Amino acid sequence: MDELLCSAEVPGVDGFLFDLGVSSPQLDIPGRGFSYNEDAPLDMRMDPGNNTLNAAEVINTYNEHDLARILRVYGEEKFASQIAREIVRRREHEPIETTGQFVEIIKAGIPAAARRHGGHPAKKSFQAIRIEVNHELDVLERGLDAATRWLNPGGRICVISYHSLEDRIVKNHFKEMSQGCTCPPEIPVCVCGNVPILKVITRKPLVAQPDEVARNPRARSAKIRVAQRL
Ligand SMILES: [Zn+2]
């Protein structure tokens, strides 16, 4: 953001809209390993030109504890430790290289009774690995920091998130930036010197009404938060 705005010689910005939804056309590119519905190499990098780990490297090299944490935290997967154990067990025999192999492992890690309801059993684990591969949460925090710096007074940041972890990051960023003084209450005079730079416009996030969800099911998990630069 810094680079683009500097090179375009933009002095300041009146509004930012972050739509954290993953671009469907990007996920639909065959052969990149985003989809559990096709068999492809486990890549999942949004930007394959970047010198970062791909999904296969994460799955084959992270230890069981880290894999379980990623699946639990980023995927909100209830059976994270069972799936992580299954990954480690399988990769001792052969490397896990394709989405098809990964789907099989996930299914083996989830008890049969739990596999019968809810969406595709691999959905949460695929999301978790994708977030890890692309450092999606770090990128969001850096993006919010940069946007806050670039805002003109009175300008607004609006963020649409689809995932509770992302929403929490947005909420905390807005809270921190709108708080000002963080001195302990027993100190009579402020020594931290922090001043609020954002005002939170949405105390609670805005969500889609039932008729919108009926027209567009993907809106179900969407939450909007808005803050204004002071
Ligand atoms: Zn203070």
C-alpha cells in the first residue's frame, strides 16, 4: 500500500474498503491446490512468485503440534489434533503432495459420525492451511496499520470480514487506535502520550439481513466494521 500510494503521489486517502473475501476466480484456478474438489498439487500460494512455503511444504515439515494449532485456530476445526496426528502418520510412509491425498487424510482424522453433517469435511482444514501459507492474518494487520496512517482526517476505513479471527483483528485494531491513553489508572498524569486517532463508528459489526442472505448465501458470515480518522 505504501509503495503504490507513494508512486501514485497520493497525499492522503478519504476512504478504504477492505473486502477480505477470497476472490472466487483466484480459488477456481485449476492446479493451484485451493480446491478440495479437484486433485492437484498442494500449492495454495496466492502469489506463487513469492519465495514462501507452499501448502505441501507446510504439511510435510511442520511438527504435529504446530499443524494441530493451525487447523484449530485458523480452521476452527474440532478434530485438529486427530487430523494432525494422521498427517504425521501418513507422511512417514510417503510425502503428501496432492489435494486428493490431503482430503483422504482429513477424512481419516474425522470420526465417521461427525463427517455426515456440516459441509465438506476438508473445508476447514483447507482454509487453515491457506491462511498459514499466505500469512493472511499478518497481512491484514499490516494493511490496517498502513490504512490508518494514510487516512485523511474524517476519512473512513470499512472492513468486510468473513471469519471470526479476521473480525477480531479488525475489532482490536480499531479499539487500540481509538483508545488513546493506556496509562494505568493509579498514575495521576498521563505519561504514555498516546492520543486516539480513530473513532469507532460501528460499536457492533453490521451483518446481512435474512433477505440478503437468501439471495447471496456467502453474505451469511460477513461482518462490517467502520472507523473514522480523527
Ligand atoms: Zn497515558
